[in-house]
Amino acid sequence: MITVRFPNGQAIRYNHLTWCSRENDGSVLLKKEQSSGWSVMVPRECIIEFTQPCSVSNPLLSPKESIDLVIDHIREMDAAKLRQLKTLLEDFNRHTFRWKE
């Protein structure tokens, strides 16, 4: 279980990889020590961490992009989260475009 953290902040976790070999151009991630072939080639600029498995995160998503994503997929959203969102929006006046004090 290896996490590769890129200079832009994006992080990718690899469940099935457990070994890292340093090369001139970066690092090679393998399933096990001395395995033939490599699974992932990682540029030198990346940070390699040995952590818990399986997630991809993208901190580059802006708040505006997040709202657009919610609007585009509103009917697929979790009901509890929609309830929470609706409660928060009750303090916003859509006519004056201001938050209630």
C-alpha cells in the first residue's frame, strides 16, 4: 500500500503495491521485492508514502467547480447531505443575495 503525492497536491494510493525501487529518473513501484517488470513509474518530484489503501484525491477542485458538480448531479446525492445543504441554505436570501444575520 503506497501513496504517491504529486507536487500539485494530488495523491494516489495503490492497494496492491508494497515495494519501491529508486531509479535515475524517479522510482518504480512494484508488487513485491525483486518482482519482474514494474507496475508504476513515479517521477522524481513526487513523494512516496507507505499508507492505508485505496483512494484518489484531487484538492485542485475549486469551490465553484464543486457547486457545479452538485448542481449537475443533484438527484444522485445522498439524502442526508441534501437535508444538511437545504438547512444551510435557509439562511440565504435568494432575492437579496445576502446571508441572514
